[in-house]
Amino acid sequence: MNDPEKISPSEYLASLPFDRRLALYDIRGSIAHAKMLAHVKIVSEDEANLIVTGLVDIGDELERGDFPFDIEREDIHMNIEARLIDKIGPVGGKLHTARSRNDQIALDLRLFLKEAIDEIVTGLNTYQQALLVFAEKHIATIIPGYTHLQRAQPILLAHQILAYFEMAQRDKERFKDCYVRADVLPLGSGALAGVPYEIDRMFVAKELGFMTVSPNSIDAVSDRDFIVEFEAASSILMMHFSRLAEEIILWSSDEFGFMQVGDDYVSGSSIMPQKRNPDIAELARGKTGRVFGNLIGFLTTLKGLPLAYNRDLQEDKEGLFDTVDTVIGTLDMMAGMATNLSVDDSRTREAAEQSFNLATDIADYLVAKGMPFRDAHGIAATIVKDTVSKQLFLQDLSVSDYKKHSDLFDDDILKITVQSSIDARQSYGGTATIRVQEALATAHRLLGDE
Ligand code: ARG
């Protein structure tokens, strides 16, 4: 076993190994802050220009990858500030006037998260687009619909796929809603009590594109709700992905044989040459656990914290970054996988026709002829039981077989097919072809591609 390296207290304290990811946001925040300091005459225009030029320079170093990170300087904020002073001299020390790392880190996180949410919403649109194309292609594909994973009633595959579209739509709303709470400027709260300078917070908010400024300095430096909300929205999204992944895994098994996952999304086995393992779907399902873990882990970190800033809050970052990366990666995979599924229409139709998926339709037939639904349900159940005992399916029955159970049966009972069953379900939100076509049109409108 590798001996774990002993770490020093300063290494234990350091957030640099992970908060360096916030470097460019930190610089953006500092530039806005420096401009504000000049605007309210806390520093001169010349001093601010020097500071801004220095920060832009440091930004270039970071982009080029030759910024000299120094772990002794604990975090990204101190690294950048020290580098600024190295570059422009003591005037660089004026940047931290009317600011604390406590409001600075809250700012960096919000800037980072707003961008991450934008990217996720864009990703969700692409994913929905992929679902829509897939659904449209399968407007005529009939599958068995399931409850309790038992065949229940025939449905259109497009209808089932649009169910995932709906989930994604709610996910998008949740992320956009979470954005509103992230879109609040905490800078200007100082360490916790505000700052003894006449600063202009609205100026900074405008510079950085924030909707509003935080109204309470203590809350501003302690609040990480926006991270919790984001991780919760991400958890729900991943739960949805995991359910779709599970269906893809089931449906691509030999037992179902409904579809094949595209070549890029399966792996072979090292010993069994016939295998097409749905590893990408399995990993999407598996990674969901990590994203849930990040949410619960961070909620646990927060639950005992007194106000205001406590160093525990530094634990917000790694889980957040991991969640962002996992969600963005999984979004790409799920969109790609949805685009590359090939469905065996005849096999799905056969599965829908077999078993007793039309039993409800037989009851509904009797109801249409005036029988109370409860009685009709009883008769349909007896017919199913009889047919099963003879090892037959409903489509093997003749009109006279039906008539034995009720006089209300007529020749038209044989007209019930999976297609007629589907198209009878015309209630708003139902699986009838006409309803699903409307739903597809609505989905297009929602995505704004009309
Ligand atoms: N690295 C810290 C964090 O991530 C930055 C804020 C530190 N503030 C402090 N007073 N030590 O939360």
C-alpha cells in the first residue's frame, strides 16, 4: 500500500488545490471591486488602472498556464493578491480595501455557479432536442406500458420518451429558479458586519451582471443555500437520468430486446465476445449516487454552523465542482445515447400484443355498452383467467368465446387492437396518436424551434 504522505497544518488548511478553479472569477470580481474603489475615490484612477492592468496580466498568466501557484499562500485569493503586489508593488495592497475573503469567496462561487447553470440549461436544451427527435421518429412505435414492471397497457414509445422530456423541462425550471438566488452580489459585506467605507455596491453589481445586492452582511457571508439548491436540482436531474438509464439497460437486454444502444455507448467484455454492455448508462445510474452524496454531505456540513463565516464553509467547493462536472458530462452522454438508440419496432409491438395488455379495453368495451365499470372489470378479469388457463392469448378468442361471458359482446369486440387501444386514450395527456402529435408540437414550441 502507498504510505499516505503526512501533511502539515498549512496543507490541511489550504484550499488552493481546488479553489484555483475559481481564479478567473476571482480576477473578474477584483477588477470590478478596483473600479468601484476608484469610482468612490477610495483609490485614485491611476492606482485603479495599475491594479486592473496587473489583474488582467495575471489573468493572462493563468490562461497561459504559467501562473506561479504557491501552496504556502493557502488559497486562490491570497495567491492572486500576492502576485499582484509582486507585479505592481505596494499599491496592489490597496485592492483588499473594503473587502474580506469572506465576501470574496461568496462572490467567486456565485459567479462560477451562474455560468455553470447557464451551461447546464443549454445542455438540457440539447438533451431535450435529442429526446424530441427520438420521440418523433417513434410516433408509430407501439410498446407495452408498464406498472410494477408488469405489462399494463399498450402505449406509443414517443409518449414514454416525452415523459422524460417533461422531467427535463422541470429540471430546467429548477435550475433557472436556483439561478435567481445565485444572482445576488455578496461583495461589500466585509468579514461579516459591512465595511466602514462609502462603497457603491450597485456599481459592482452592475459591473458583474448581478440582479441585486445582498441585504444582510451576516447572511451574505454565511449563506450557501444557492449551492444546496443547485446540488438538490442536480440530484433530481441525475435521478431522472438514472431512471432513463435503467430503462435503457433493461430494454437493451435480451430479455426485453426492445432496443440496441449505439456502438459508442456500449463496451465489450474482456472474455465474452458477444457482450454489448450498456456501461455508459450504468455509469450515469452509478454517478447519481455521488451527486446525492455531495448534497447530503454539504447539508451536513452546514447544519451545525453558527453565524457567520466558519472555515467549514471551505468544504463547499469540491462537492460542488464534482457535481457540476458530473452533471455536464452526464448530460452529454444521455443526449448522445438518446440519439443513437435503435429500436426493434416489431419486437416491441409483439410484446404489446402478447400478454393481456388489452384487458382494460375489454372492460371499457362493456362500459360503452352500459355496464358499470366494476362489473365490467370483473368480467374482463374472468376472461383473462380463463384464457390464461387454456394457454391462449386474447387474440385467440372468437366472438362466441366472449359471448359466453356477457350478451353485450358483439362482432366488434374483435376490432380491439393495440392501435385502437392507444388511439382510444384521447384524454388530454394521454397516449393517443393525435395527443402525442400535439405534445410533440408543444415540445417544439417550448424549445423555441418553430
Ligand atoms: N478558502 C476560504 C474558503 O474557501 C476562503 C475564505 C477564507 N476566509 C477566512 N476568514 N479564512 O472558504
